[in-house]
Amino acid sequence: MAGTFEELVAEADAAAVTGWDFSWFDGRATEERPSWGYQRLIGERLRSVGAALDIQTGGGEVLAGVPVLPPTMVATESWPPNAARATALLHPRGAVVVADPDGSPPPPLPFADGAFDLVISRHPATVRWAEIARVLRPGGTYLAQHVGPATCWELVEHFLGPRPDERRLRHPDLESAAAREAGLEIVELRTERLRMEFLDIGAVVHFLRKVVWTVPGFTSAGYHDRLLALHRHIEEHGVFVAHSSRTLVEARRPG
């Protein structure tokens, strides 16, 4: 994308970041997708259950793209702009969007014990294993795609410096141990590492504004010098390469 450093950064700073629509990146950044096809997987499962919950639905785009929803379909979202977007997309499909505020520690999910046959989530910021187990009926399933360990680590360490102790966060071994501690049985656990390419500095700025946990507290003004260094790298090499990782998790509450 042609433009000076200042123009590209200003354009990205002005772009909206609500929802999980990534069309802004067309022609500016790419990311490989996991081989399992998460939306297709949840679409197959949602056809065969009576009640399902989508945790941290974002703007509801993934769930809205599923062909058939169950008779009872509920989604949660904590950020009000995303909740409004999800409501507009999902209410016409008969799904209810429930505000689920963030907190530390996070509050309980606002649902009764054993309320759902299936719980799904794509890229949850936090995973409340005990709450997931509680709201699943006996024999119910949690099927999710999690952000895996050391995702975008090239970006993280470019802006924040070396962080070796944090590389194992979200490791599937740790996640499976937490699931078992909550009383769930692991049915399947798969992780893939995927190539990402950023073709201009605006794509980097937009990504960091949108995926806020990558560099917490990011602003283009606060990281001006690191952004300029990255801009020069992209000008010289034509691309900045990073890698994401994704984990497919299927866990079951024993019957």
C-alpha cells in the first residue's frame, strides 16, 4: 500500500476496529488458516444440539456464518461495541446476545448449571474452564479454537523486547491440564503454527489496535520509534513475517 509512514499510520489509526471482520487487511496482510476449518466444525455440531453457548463471540461474524443454529442459541460478549454488532447480526437468526463483563477474576457465566449441550468459542481472551464445565450438561462438549503459544511473537518482542518466560502461555499442555482440573475430559487437542505477512506499517498498526492483547496499551504515538523501525524493515524487505499458532480443543463433561 503506497504512502508515507505518517500517512499509513494515520489511516490505520482512523480505521474502525469493532467486530472480527478482517477485510481491512485485504492486500495489506495475510495469515494462513488452520487445516481443520473451525466454522465448518461448529456448523456440523450446532445442527445436532438443542442448546448452545458461544463465549466471547466478538461481533458475531463467525456464528452468523453458520448455516443452522439450534433452537436455543446464546452468545456472550464483553465489549459494548462488539455486543451491539453481534446483536444486529444474530438476533435475526433467533440467537440472544448477553453482556458478560470482564473482571479480575472474571465473574461467573450468567447461566444455570447444565444449561447447554455445546459450548463453543473462537479465540477467547480468557478460558474459564470451571465455568465451562459448570454450564455444560453431563455428556456435553466444549469445542473451541484457541490462540496458541507464542502467537505473533515476532511482533510482541519487536515492541516489548525479549519475554522468554511468556512463550509457554496458552501451551496446549497447560490448557489440557486446566481442563482436566475442572473435571473435563480431553477428546482432541491439535496445534498448528501459521505464517503471517504484514505488507505495510498500517496493517501492523491496525492489527495491534484490533488484537489488543498482542501489545497491551499499544498506541501509535507511544510506539512511534519501534513502528518507524518496522516500517523501514518492510520497505527494505517487502514484508514483515510473523507466525500465529492455533489450538483446536474438544473437551467433554463426563456423563
